[in-house]
Amino acid sequence: MRLLYFCSALLLLLLLPRACQGGNILVFPTEGSHWINMEILLKALHSRGHNITIVRSSKSWYIKGNSSYCNTFTVPLERAPDQKFFTKIITDIIQFERGALPLTTFLHATVGMFSTFIEIHTAVGDFVSAILDTELIKTLNESKFDLVLTDPCWGGGVILAKYLNLPLVYNVRWLITTEAHFAIAPSPISYIPLTGSGYTNKMTFFQRVKNTIIFLTVQMHDILATKQVYQQLCDRYLGSDYDFNQMVVDADIWLMRVDFVFDYPRPTMPNVVYIGGFQCKPAEPLPEHLEEFVQSSGEHGVIIMSLGTFVDELPDDMANEIASTFAKLPQKVIWSYKGSRPSTLSNNTLVVDWMPQNDLLGHPKTKLFVAHGGTNGVQEAIYHGVPVVGLPLFFDQYDNLLRLQERGAAKILSTSTVDKDDNFLKAIQEVLNEPSYRMNMQRLSKLHRDKPMRPIDTALFWIEFVMRHKGAAHLKAQSYRMPWYSYHSVDVVLFLTGAVLLMLITTVVFIRCLCNTACKHKVKRD
């Protein structure tokens, strides 16, 4: 009997800590590749006993309605940008860069790009309204969540967290229009390049001029998007006293999806936690058919190619040129591609709808990664030490690849030159045959892995930290509460300038009075 009591007490002690530590987390996600890494974080939280609830729109194409690791609320929406919407934009960019799209058509597309940008965020605003105007918000209030976890590339999670009065944690790299550091940390644009500039942290004078112009343009876009969409939501649901930009930077913890092995060194803040590569993990065994194909490559090894989640197909002539280039190589190739089968495809190339990218990058026979330069793929290539030939398409992809190229671990091509003068073949052969590319990438891999904690464990610790302490107010700088003129000490400079001028004027007047008095005395004596 005593043994039974002892075993029962021991079992109770083992179970109680896990039950007590479990938190209740509300997630407002972003679609596309942003969801891919968010899902990895959510599964890790679930494995530690936390309860996960996701709000998704009925138009979601990545976030599923049923899941084994979370609860889901699906909000009905009539309109929302879908995968076809983004695919069309990318297709137009590719065609213009290759000269297939007339200038007038491209100008129409790019001038209309800002309205498209506003359209996307307006749809996010409709999503937020659909939550706050229905009985769902009552259900969320009654659920007693411990925090809101969101990707602030879409601003809805910020408003939802403030409405529910909950601590806020970001899984972040991008805010609405720009890289997140620019909102929270001092960011001197003299050596911090803007996304889209195509520059490194070593800029010439005229490059700094262009970098400044891009910075001002991005700030203007951010102001307009905030004013037209998110500030209106704040005024409607929270009251006119709430400023959306202040709410954005008031998040408790910023889990930043980069590290300084990949990014350039820059100023940071106490509540910014770097988790770059948190989605990376050791390779698992490949499916039997892929392993057989990989092993058939012999000593030459394997090349893998993927252009990301939005690029289902390429122009036929470009796809044929890429396939014919692969046919000239002794390596085997695994190509993730959903377009029409290229007519020049060779037996050494396996075309698949989807591939286990992380597991292939970690396979010892993988020699090269042909990639578009998305953050997830770049981080996985660094983790596994595989050099890259880059084909950037839009937004941050060129800048991501530039960071690898500057460190001698990648070679960048453009879509306008990839199918000309054997450029693609030359780039692949250069990266394969020049040992420095692999050596440099493996050096980055060693730096990336040499950390006291795995990035995913760091992310989990700080999310649980916020739940334990009901926020992280002690890590927040007060700068976000200050108006711009106070933050930059414009008022102090004006005050000190005025004080110095007043002293100078007073001194001049005093000396002048002394001179006048002395002159009067001299006249009287004479």
C-alpha cells in the first residue's frame, strides 16, 4: 500500500509542473512563406504543453482549418489576396526583366503597385473588423489568453493584442513596409542598407544618397498605409488616443528571424532576440525514391533547385534553358517545379512538385543549392553549409543573396541573363569547382551553430518568459513614447542654441551699455 501511495505521489509530481507551465497563446499569422516558419514555432510550443489558438481567414491558402497541434477559428471573408494574386505579380516582374513585358505595361503595374500594397492591407483590415464586429471577440475574451503571437508584416495582430489587453510577442523580420530594426533600434542609414538598395554595409557617397532616398520613400509608404488602413482601425475600435505606430513598437519581445552571421552588424535593443535559422534542424532520412536517386549520382553528387512558394512556373524558354543546362552537368538534379515539363529535360533531372528541402540540403551528396533567396532557404543553406547560385525575383531576395555573395558563399544571376551566353552553366560550374565557395559557406555554418542555445530553444524561452511575467516591460526603451523632435533632441538643440544666443546678446548689450556709460562720463569730464 505504501508503495502504491509513493508511486501515485511521484506521478502527481511529474504531471503537475507540465500542467502548470502550459500557456494559452493566441496567434494572428501571416500567409505564404511567413507561415512556414511560424508553424514550426507553434509545433515546438505545442510539444511543450502550450495551448495554441489560431485565427485564420476563410480565404487562407496555407493555414489549414484542422490541425493536431492547435485550435482554429476561421473568419468568413468575401475577399482576400490569394496565391494567384502574388504569382501574377511575380510573373510580370520576370517578364519585364527579360524584356518580354512592354515598358508602358510595366509602368502601369509598378505605379499601381502601391495601390496593390494598400489593397492587401485593406483586406487585413477587413479581417480584423470581421473578428472585432462578431461574437468571436467575446469568445476570445473569455478564453483568457496569456499572450498574442503574431508576424507584424500584417498589422492586425497588433490591434487585436491591444483590444484584448494582452502581452505581444513578434515572430518578425519585416514590418508593414520595411525591415523591423528600423522601427525599434537606432538605424544609421550611412552604413545600414535598405532592402531594395542592393548595397552592402560599405557604401560610397552616391550609394548613401540612394539609400537615403529609398529610406524616405519607404517611410512615406509606411505613413500612407498606416493612415489609410491601420490608424482608422485604431480610431474605430480602440479610440483616437491610440497611435498605431506607437502600438507597433510597444511589443514585449521581438523574435528576429536573422542573426549576425547572415546580417550586417547594427545597433539593437534589449527586447530584440535573434533566432535566425530557428527552423533549421539536422537532416532526416529521405523518402526511398529520393534516396535512391541521390545515391545514383555517385561521386558527382546532387544539385537541388527551388524558387520558393509563389513561383509555380517560369516562361517556357527560360525553363527549357535551365533544363538544358542541367543536362550538361555530371551531377544529378532535383528540381521543385510545377510548370509544364520542359522539352529539354534530361534523365539526370528529377522534377517534383515538392521536396524535403532541409533534408536534401543536409544530405552529404548535395553539392549546390539553386535558390531564389528567400530568408528560410538562405538560412537552411547556411545551417547545412551548402553554397548557393541565386536567382532573385523580388523584394528582399537579392539583398539576402548579396550577403552570401559578399562573404564568398554564393553567386548571383538575374532572370534577364540566366538564359544567355551560358551564364547559368558558368555560374554553376564556378561554384562547384572553386573550393572557396563551399569552404566559406561551411565557415558560416560553424559560426551559425556555435551558440549557447539552439535558436528554437531561445525563442521558446522568451515566449514562456513573457507568459510567466505577464510581459517584459523592463526591457522596453521609452524612446517609442517620445515624439520625433524629443527623440532626436531637436528641442534640446533649439533650447541650447537659444540659451547661447541669449547669453551672447546679453553680453553684447551689457558691453554696449558699459561703453555708452564710459563715453558719457568722458564727455562730462571734458
